[in-house]
Amino acid sequence: MNGKSEALNGQSAPRPAPGIGWNEVKAELIEFFASIKLAMFLFLIIAVVATIGTVLQQNERADVYIKEYGEDAYRWFLRLGWTDIYHTWYFTSLLALLCINSLTCFYQRFPGIWRSMHQDKVSVQLPFIKNLKQTVEIPVAGTKEGVSKGIVQYLAEKGYMVLAKNEPGEATLYATKGIMGRVGAHMAHLSATVIVTGGLIGSLYGFQEFGVCIEGQTYHIPKGSFDLRIDKFWIDYHENGSVKSYNSTLTVLEKGEEKTTKTISVNDPLVYKGIWFYQSSYGDSWDQVDVARLNVKDKKTDKILQTVDLQWKKETALDKLGLTVTLSDFVADFGFNSSEKKVYSKSVEHENPAIKLVMAEHTKKSALEATPWIFYHYPDLFDIPGSQYRFELVGYQPRKFTGLQITRDPGVTIVWIGSTMIVVGISLSSFIYHRRLWFKVIPARSDGSGAQGESSVTVHFGGTTHKNQIDFNKEFRKLTERIKTLNV
Amino acid sequence: MLRSLFLFDMTFWLYLAAFALYVAYVFARKPAMQMAVAGHPAESSSFTTESDQGWAVQIGQVATIITVFGWMMNTAALFTRAMERMQHSGTFAPWSNQFEAMSYVSWAIILGYVLLEFRYRIKTIGAFVVGIGFIAMGAASLLPYRYQTAEPLVPALNSYWIYIHVSVTLTSYAAFAMAGGLGLMYLVRERAERKGQSSQLLAVLPDLETIDELGYKAIMVGFPMLAFGIILGAMWANYAWGGYWSWDPKETWSLIVWLIYGAYIHARMTRGWEGRRAAIYAVFGFLMVIFCFWGVNFLLSGLHAYA
Ligand code: HEM
């Protein structure tokens, strides 16, 4: 393998290859991977595959698909990977192929462009000029040297790079402009791989997590080995009542020491040691409330004796009734795990909210301690045996949680580098076009037809561009006019 | 209620008038002058000299004036809307919902057309491109009223990124609209050529090569701009959604559109992809742009769907 690729460099010696040698295979491979047809195919097939992912919702729960499309269809979706199409092996392969394709194109073509920036293109014959797409023949009065000089000067003014060769019978000029347009195209070709590489690094070494955090709490961020304290969360409203922004004030703590504090909101994350904290959502907490309002009723008469607002986990004494109550727990969607004998919230929705009271009752008639659950929707569900009272939960104010997205993506800088390359590259190639002009200035034969003492020459002038024919034609015409009226 | 709505209305009527005048202009031109051009695209000097007589000159001039006037009205409408937004919600961008975005696209299409007319002096293009600008404006005004007002932005949109990301993307749509219009024009002229010399259209439209080249140029303006717009969107998403790319339908669709035009510019380098095929492709590409702009907002769900 090693020896073979060395032989490549010395291509001057033809290898007596029996059958198909490495060189042929390599040439075929390059031919295939550098082909524009493959590029077009990839562009379009990626577009088609991407379309599937926009029509079919991605990463939904199974029942969502089954409800909409039926079980058979869903089985096919799974088999084809359509429920997460952008992470299937075939989509990834298409992207990889596009990278290989554009890299090969770069490898095949860029060296030529690079060389042409430094190379002599002035040794051309007259038939070459006459065969160009745009070509004219202009008789001009003047000497060979004088006319050449005039043309060179004009072209230089127009920003062309000019090479000239003066030979006894003729002068040849080569002028070029806008090579950056082609360099730009190849910059775009490299960028595809840069961007994909950045994305790959991100998905291999990055992470993305979601944290539900409550005001006043401190959370450890294991991947960053520091702590995050939620100082405050609040919502701003527009005049018409719609939400304007939601915000959290966060403090980073390292070993208990405050490092930095920032108020984040949507569009304005906190970045600390490469980890980004986004304000992503907010909602009502499902296991904490700030206040709950309670009616205390007489069990027999069903009359409201007193209404109190209970603070979270603070003991309240109702001396008149001989009661002390504490709001000790809350669940938004009551569930009971009978094996563990534990109450929990079945969901984050406030479907079946309930509070737990810790109460002590000492009156003339009764003395007891109890920890009843009081249901918002079912006030009469449980009776407290031996008590004179019944409790009714009439309302509560849930604690808000702030939803933080916590992300690290070490590939993102590379993606931005690739993005810059693609935008600069395509822009260069769109707005700068490569033009090449050739001139031969040939003295007219002195057969006596010209006036005495005045020499004349014929300028053969031709040019090409790889695109933007209209503007090039215009420029070509202007140049032709200019040469005709050259005053030397 | 909103002053800008009145101005948008005026813009609509002016564009309608301009469009009608351009169509009239096409039919008022004298055929004779242009016969030679059709067969000889190489002598392309002829496309810059539209020689008109009689009515045609005046109609053409009035069409241009009305177009420019309509564009100024459009500018005023967008500006007024920006001020209204400023008052209501403290943001400025007059392209924050579907209606405003459509109006902005019309604005960009017409601006592009006016620049093209001043540079290349081909008025007949107006019959196609001003037509698209007018249709965009018309479609905007057909939106239900609640889409037309200046409601405050939801928090995710409330950012300075909206100024640059949205305007760049929409401007690229306008360039693709221009290319689509030119593609249509190419096909119309090509059909006329196949039918024979007698057609009036044959005589008044610029030659095929010119139309083809201009269409290509429009795409070459739109292509880098869309790339830039998508990347600005990715940067915004990196601040707002916590990731630069999340395969949300809208961003995926703009990538799809970009890939479609990527295939186009590479196709042009292979043989046989100029002229008719390229024109059909440009029209197809524009239909995809329309879907990306309208269809996605109304048919597919996703993070972008706030219209
Ligand atoms: C991945 C994204 C790609 C982008 C953004 C891109 C972009 C471009 C651009 C803007 C141009 C200039 C077009 C013009 O001058 O009219 C170009 C030219 C070209 N592209 Fe691509 N391209 C990509 C992929 C590819 C691939 C996969 C191939 C594979 C063959 C390819 C082959 C070419 C060739 C041969 C040229 C002409 C280069 C020259 O002028 O020397 N491109 N490309």
C-alpha cells in the first residue's frame, strides 16, 4: 500500500500494470466522487429524505402515530426509521457522502485553479483566440508596442492582472480577473465537511439536559462540578396581558463561593465554563405551593368557622378553635403507591390536587393529632375520626418552577467557522466571476496599402467566462470599442 | 384602526395598476423592430435597446413611475408598521407575522425589479415580476384581520435576531421569486417561438439567452442570501432554543429549498441544464419557496408556527 502510493507521485514512469492497477481504480473513484451528477443527486435525495421528516412528526410517542396512521403504518415507520429520520444510518451516510463528494471535487479541481493563479497562460496560438466564444478582429492604427501598451494600461485600470509577451512578429497579452470567485466556490466545498465535523463533535462530546428548578433552591451540576442557585423567577407581561418574557436570576457557586450572577431570559442564556443555561419554560410546581386557603367547618352544622391562609410548612395556631395546623405536603395529581405506602403526583398537571395537613386539636371535647390529606375536588372524601372539624381546600397558589435547559456543545465553534466559510465562499462565487481575455497584436503586412509613415496593426481579441454571460458581453463590447478608438 | 393597514391597502392598488400597465405595455409595443433578435442571441446588444413608439413609450413610463410610487408607499407602510410595533411592544421589526412578512417580500421583489429595470432597461419583465409582487401583496391582504395586526411578540421572537435573520431570509425569497418570474417568462417566450413568428409576444420579450442569464443571476443572489439567513437562524436558535439545529419543520424546509437551488447551480455547470430545463426548474424552485413560506406555517407544526 505504501509503496503503491509512492509510485503515484512519480507518475511519469508508466507502470506495466496487468489488468486494473491501483492508479486506474483511484482515477475511477475520483471520477465518480468528483462528479457533479453525484452532487446533484445527493442534494436532491437529501432534500427528499428531509421532507419526510417535516411531514411526519418526529420523536413522538407510539400512540400518537398509531392514532393517526394505524398500527401497520407505524410498524413500517419504525422499520424505516421514519420516526427519527435525521438520525438514521442512511441519512447520516448521505451527509457523509456529500462531504466526500465535495472534498474530492476540491482535491480534483482546486490545484488547477491554484496553479492558474501563478502560471503563464500567455503562450497561445491565434486559432485558439479565434475559437473562443467571444472573439473579434479589430484593425487599429499604431505600432505593435504602442497598441499593446495601450491595452495593458486600460486593462490594468479595470483591475485585470495582465501578462504580456512581445515577440518579433506579434505581441500576445493574457488578462484575467475574478479568480476569487472560483476560490470562493471551493471554500464552500470545504465548508460542508467543516460543518458536519462540528455537528459530529457536538453529538459525541456534548450533552443536553433539562432541569426543573424552584426558586431558592441550589442544584449541583455534576458535568460542570459547580452549583447553581435559583435566586428568583418571574414573568413580565405586555399591556394586553400576554407574556412578554420570563426570567430567572441564577448564581453560580463553586465550593460555596459565589462566582457569578446573571438574570437569564428567553434569548439570553447564562454561559459558565462552556455550559449554557437557557430559560426554556416555566410552570406550576406539582409538589409545592406557596399558600393554600383552608375553610374550617363545624362537622355537625357544616358552618364555616374560620378561613385561613396557610404558608408552606409553617405552623399556624387557630387559638379560638383550639387547633394548630401545618401545610406539610402537596401533590398536583394525587396518586398512592400501595406497596410503598407513599403518596406521589401522577403527573405534572393539576388534575387532582391535594394538601396534607399536620394538625393537633385540643378542645374541651376532643384531643387528637392527625395528618389528613385534603382534596381540592373531593372535599368530603375523608373524615377525620374524633375531630369536631372538617377542612375544605378552597384554593392555593402553586410555586412556579423555572425550566432550564442545560447544554454543552464543544462543536459549535467549528460549526460557526464552517458557516462563515460557506457564506463567504458562496458570496464570492456569486458576485465575482472569473474572466479571461487573450489578445494578439499583429502588425499589418506592409504591402503599401497603408498611408506612408503610419503603421497599423490587427488586434485579435477573445475571451471567456464561466458564467454571467450578459455582463461579460457588455464588458467585451466596451473593451472592443475602447480598442477601436485607442489613440497611440 | 392601524394607520399602516391603510398604507398597505394603497400599496396593493398601486401594484395592481403597475402590473396592469406592464401587461398593457407588452401588448402596445410594435413587433417589427425586434424580429431580427430572436434567432441571434449572440448579437445580444439588441436587448438593451428596447425601441418603442407611440403609446408604448408612455405606457411604459407610467408603469415605471407607478411601480416606484407603489414601492415608496410600501416603504411607508412598513415604516409606519414598525412605529406601531415600537409603541405597542417595544420592538421594531415590521416582519414579525405572516402578513408583515408577505408585505416585506413584495417590497423586496419590487425593489429588485426596479433595480433590474434601471440596470438592463427591459420593461417587459415587469409584466411577470411586478405581477408576482402584486400577488404577494394581494395574498397578504386576504389574510384574516387577526393576522394583519401588530400583536406583541411571543418571548422567543422578542430579540434583535429577528431584525436580521428574518429580513435576510425573506430577501432571498424575493430573489427566488424574481427567478421564478423570469423562468415563467422564458417558458412563455419559448412557447411563442415554437408556435411561429406571428406571435406578438415573440417580438416584445427579450431573447431567451438574456432571460436565462438574468434568471440565473437572480438565483445566484438568492442562494448565498438564503445560506446566510439559515445560518443566522441557527445562531438565533443557539441563543433561544438551546441548540443551533433542531430539525424543526421550518428550518428543515429552508434547508430543503437551499438544497434544491444548490442542485440547480451545479446543474448549470453540466450540459443541457440551461434554457428550458433551467426555467422549469426555477419555477419549481419558487413553488417550493412558496411552500416553505406559506405551507409550512399553515400545514406543518413546529417551533416556528406562530403565525
Ligand atoms: C456541500 C455543499 C456545496 C456547496 C455549498 C457548493 C457551492 C458551490 C458554489 C457556490 C459554486 C459556484 C457556482 C458558480 O460558480 O456558478 C460551486 C461550484 C462547483 N461545485 Fe459545488 N457546492 C457544494 C457541493 C458540491 C459537491 C458535492 C460537488 C461535487 C462534485 C460540487 C462540485 C462543484 C463544481 C465542480 C463546481 C465548479 C467549480 C469551479 O468553478 O471550478 N459541489 N459549488
